[in-house]
Amino acid sequence: MADATFEVFRGDRESGELLEYHVPIAPGMVVLDALHYIQAHQAPDLAVRWNCKAGKCGSCSAEVNGRPRLTCKTRLDALPLDEPITVQPMKAFPVLKDLVTDVSWNYRVNKKILPFTPRPDAEWKMNQREVDRVQEFRKCIECFLCQNVCHVLRDHDKKEQFGGPRFFVRVAGLEMHPLDSLSRTQLLKNELGIGLCNITKCCTEVCPEDIHITDNAIIPLKERVVDDFYDPVRWFLRKLAGRKG
Amino acid sequence: MTEKYETREHDILIIGAGGAGLRAAIEALAQGASVGVVCKSLLGKAHTVMAEGGIAAAMSNVDAADDWRTHFRDTMRGGKFLNNWRMAQIHAHESPERVRELEQWGALFDRTADGNILQRAFGGHSFKRLCHVGDRTGLEMIRTLQDRGVHMGFDVYMECAITRLLKDGERIAGALGYWRENGRFIVFKAKSIVIATGGIGKAWRITSNSWEYTGDGMALAYDAGAELMDMEFVQFHPTGMVWPPGVQGILVTEAVRGEGGVLTNKDGERFMQRYDPKKMELSTRDVVARAIYTEAREGRGTEHGGAYLDISHKPAEYVKKKLPSMYHQFRELADVDITKGPMEVGPTCHYMMGGIRVDAESAQTNVPGLFAAGEAAAGLHGANRLGGNSLSDLLVFGRRAGLAAAAQAKQTGPTAIDDAQVKDGTREMLEPFERSDGDSPYDVHRDLQETMQNYVGIFRNEEDLDRGLNELQKLKQRAAKVRVDGSRLFNPGWHLARDLKSMLTVSEAVALSALERRESRGAHSRIDYPNYDEQWSKLNNIIARDGETMRLRHRTIAEMPEDLKQIVEQT
């Protein structure tokens, strides 16, 4: 059986390098299979996150040949095998060890989001069409690949001012829930910094769940923010009501 | 040398952050308790996220004739009457309320035409009963619970593994664990502990389970003196992927059959006709798994030793809408378009009916202060679990465990951590680094999986089980001397070395119980004892620790009250 050559990042917070491994190719093999082979035969301490190995949990994100991917869904037969396959950790997050990164920032952002708060008079009847729209956002498996490719986070490291596509998707799921009663536009504008997104759609391109992050989540949310904060009539009404802008 | 460790204190420590753990945490928080949740992975990645088909609850939204009695009867029949009937009754009663609650916390289920929660058919359920979100119900459930818990304010210790429960005399006082990231130790002080660690599938080679499913919670409880029950009942899900090799065992949801999928052998015969002509593909999982296995063994299997499962007679759009993740999974991993042709499927180790013995009302074990819920606990499912009953199990008994653990914590005075137990625990964890020879933990794990797959699989007999037990003794010796390379920083080899110990404990309990039960019932099939045995219908196998020895005893099942008997006997 033929071998594939891998160059896998080995290192920690301080330093690291790409190390070469050879893995026998099996039919239908994915990159995560190869990483498991390397663990079992060559590098037992190779740090990799994974759980379901079926694209449902979003744990095994990494950059394969420079492209952000779920390693459990990246087939070897879709990659050029005449050159080494590089596997590196997600660049937008600090490396803990090897392919494992510190994604704890995401969990801190999530805490800021006002939870689902149903209307007091909700009768819990919904039609499938309005549910469909929100279910798209709830498909998110939190692989954080969208966060990883977002320029605002990856290149400009604005983690203090910006929530990132994952959390716009989450807010969209709440804002468009047929029975939710809150408005999160203030949060979007001030704490999650939605204005910093310049709609390059990189997040949408890498989403393994095919969520139309930019078109269906971010743009409608941006519109809501504009309506609430930059529409002169609403601005005036808000002034009258004495709410903070 | 004494290892340093940090200490954290909570009223209640919950081990495991899947559906049961999170639901327990939410309930304990609602009682005003301080709650810590420990999980081996990141929050939101627990096995619940992989549940596909739905949550079984007699909401009667689609079939008005459904009610808790029918759900109770189906569960008892599916479990071949070995279930703890009180648990089955509570479960059937409370599931609808638990589903409604999830919806009120933000979960969005598929809808009926009149706007209610839609329910689908599943094996062994008399009515359309499974509340679902396409085929990603578990994801919806775990996100809803996770966000609810986070906002209520539990402390989550992610990528942290517990290696030992600490006791103060007879009662629970805390737990010792390590951070996966840096290998440092942490001691939790707690008045009650809830074990919600799920199952044990990683002890088999072909499994739908993730790396986390190593039986930690059951082994921890066993080590602390808790009893395990019904350990012979391991569910092999009939439909796992069989090809290509890397995806072998990955789950193919029962919802495929629930939505009308048909099973055939290589001759095109719809073979379920010969095994269960009445229920066909929607027979219970034990029956369908044995049928597929038998077809393959007798030479009627597919190219890769499974059966064909076909849903392509349904409109492509319908398939993509109701089974989106199956559509993607097969297209991306197996080059199969399930809207156009059949899938190849075969049995995969999926779920543990047995586990820690608990009280039906409170989820309490026989160790004071220790509770268990979800897959880690035994009782509800008896000899075979119906699809959809696990997610409802997590909600119903997770909640009850949280409630009882909080009540217990309120009544409990201060407990003390015994430093000697901590020292012993850290010493044990660090030993593998000191060895320069010994097996790699990966090699021992591979051999364990082969042993369980070959000798403690779907069909069992005395000779195989004896041999399996014999192999397990050898593996235990090898596991006690494994060598770990590298440092304590995020070192999967080291983590596996510890997980092996848990897997070996539960594997031995499974093999021992399987050898003892000389009959076939539900998921436990003995070739040498192929029939039901009336004597065994009233007995649970109980496993407990006696010094360093694993002991097995029988426990007689309490008589069912008259009103429940009548429900069960109704046709």
C-alpha cells in the first residue's frame, strides 16, 4: 500500500516545527484517521482534539494544506499526495500543544449573549417555515472555523471588540426565534462589534454546515442595528423613552 | 514527593456534561446549590451531540391515542421486562414535560401542520413518538441545555478528567482529577457527586462511540463501592457504516428506518420478513442487529459484510430535509448519494443498558452522596433500549439526580478530604512516566477492542466468554505496566493509559455478567442458551467490588404492582 507524507505541527505556546510522518493510505481515509495512525504508531503524545469523527461535534478543526477544515471530513483522496500534506493548528487561537488551541475566548463571548427569553403570552405554536429559518443557525457545531478565518480576528486580533461570525449566528438564532421577546441590537453594536465585519464572506465559505452566515445571519443583524440606532425616527423615539443608545 | 494540586469546592460536582449532566446541573442550580461540572472534552461536544433520531415522549401530537401507559408498555416490552418498572413508569410519565421545558428554554423542534412538536416513528414504539429536529436532535438538546446552564451560572471545568472519587468514611467527599491541557492535578471538594459520564463503547473495535466513552464513571463508582447492574446488556445498534474502513461503526440513525428505509440482503430479499414479519425494519434494535449479523454470517451480506439500507424510494428533497446529516455523511465519507442508492450498514457497539445501580426516585447509588444518571446508570432500559428513550432518560433522570443531589447536599455537614487518598491517586497517575519499558497504551487498547469484539460481541457462548475473561486478566497486567512517552502537557497517550483502567473494569463486569446469564434476552444472546429462561426473568446480575476481586450476585426484581401489570399485559 502506498504511503502519504504528513507534516504535522508539533510544539507549544513558545515554539514548534513541522515534523514529518508517513502513513499508509487506506480507502476513504480522512486526515483525522492519519493523525490517529500517527498517535498509535509514531507519536503517542500528539495532541489532537476530536470526538464524533462524523462531522457532528466540531472538535477536530485544523488547517490542512493551509485551509481551515474539519479533519474528520477531509479525505486524503481529495488532496494532492505527491507532496506532503501539512496539518497545522487554527491560526486565530493560541496554540496549547500541537493541533490543540486555546478556544476559551469563544466561551467567554457566548456568556455575554442574552439568553432566549420567551414572550410571556407564548402559546408554543410555531409553523415549520418560521422554524426552518432559525434551524439553519442552530445547525452550528461550534467548530470555530468561521472565527479562525475571519479577518477581524485572524489578522487584526480584535477579540476584545468583536464577537465573530459564530456568535452572530447564535444571536441570529435568538433574534429570529418566533417566540423570543428581547432585542440584542445594543449588544451586537457595542459588545460584539458587528460594525467591524466588512462582509468578505470568508466565514460562509469555510462553514462545514453550509450555514449562510453572511447573507442570512450577519447582514439581517446589521440591518436591525442600523434600524435601531441610525434610523432618525427611531433615534428620536429612543431619546423620548430615555433609553441608552 | 508530594504532588501539588489546586482545590475547588462545590455543593455538587457533576462528572460529565452531556444531556444528563447538564440537566442535573440546571436542576441543582435551581435549588440554589453551587455546582461544578467537569468534562473530558470541551463543553458541547459530549456524546449527546451525536444523538440523531429524537426524544421519545408521549406528547400525542401526531398520534392522539398515545399516552404514558403505552410508552411504559413499549419500554418494558422492549427491555424484555428486566427494566426497573418504577423507572420506566417515571420516565414515561415525565418525558413530555421535560420536552416542553426544553422548548421553553429555546429548543426548536420540527413542527406539525398545526404548529405543535412533530413526532416520528421509531423501532418498538407503538405510536409516532419521537420529538425531533431533522436528524440532529442531540445537537439541539445539548446547545439548549448548555446555554441554559451557562446563564444560570455553573462553573465548567473543561478538558478535565476525574481519576478517583474521594471518600470521608463511607460517604462521598470529593474527587481527584487532572487538567488535560497541562497535566496538573485538581481536587474537588463536594457534598454530592452526580456521575453522568455515559457509556463504554470504546472497549469494542466497531463502535459508534467517541474516545470519551471509556466507562470512567462506572469504574469510578465501582472503585468507590457502588454496585453495577445488568452489565451483560450492551446494545449493538443495527446500522453503523461499514465502508470505507475509517468510518466503520459510525452511526446511521434509526430515523432512516423510521422514515421508511428498507433493509435488504445481497439477493435483494427484504430479510426482516423472516425475523419479525410484523414490525419488519422497525423491530427492536436487538432483533434487527442480530438479523443483519446473521445474514452476513450466512453468506447473504453485502460486499463489505453488512446489509443494504435504502431510503431512495422517497423524494430526494424529503430525504435531504428529514435526514440531512445522513445525506452529507454518506456523500462526503462514503461517496454514496442516499437519495439515489442504498447505504451499506452493519451492527456497531452503541449503548450500555447496564451501569450503576440507582434508586428509581432519586438516582442515588448505594454509596451515600453518590448519584448517577443517563447512560452511566442502569435500570430504565432493562435488556434492550428503545431508540429515543435515551434522550428522554437524560432529561428525566438528570433532573431527578440534580434535585436529589441538591437535597442531599443541604442536609450534609462538612466533609473532609483525605490527603492519603489524593497522594495515592496522583502517584498512580504518574507511575507510567517512570517506566522505560512496557507496552504502548495504544497497543493494549487495540488488543482490548479485539478481545471484546471477538469474545463478548453480539452472539456469545461460554467458551468465548471464558476466553475473553482470560484475555482480560492478561490485558489488565499489561495495562498496569504501560509506558507513556512525552510530557504531561496534553498527552493523549497518557490519558489513554488511565482510560484503559476504566475500560478494563467495565469490560470484566460485562464478560462476567454475560457468562453468568445462561439464557438469551434482549441484547444478550447466548448461542449455547438460545431461549428465554423464566428463572432469569426475575433476576438482575449485580457486580460489586470485594477488595481486589470483582464479585457477582443475583438480585430479585421487585414484583410489579397490579395496575402496572395490567398496563403491560394489555394488547
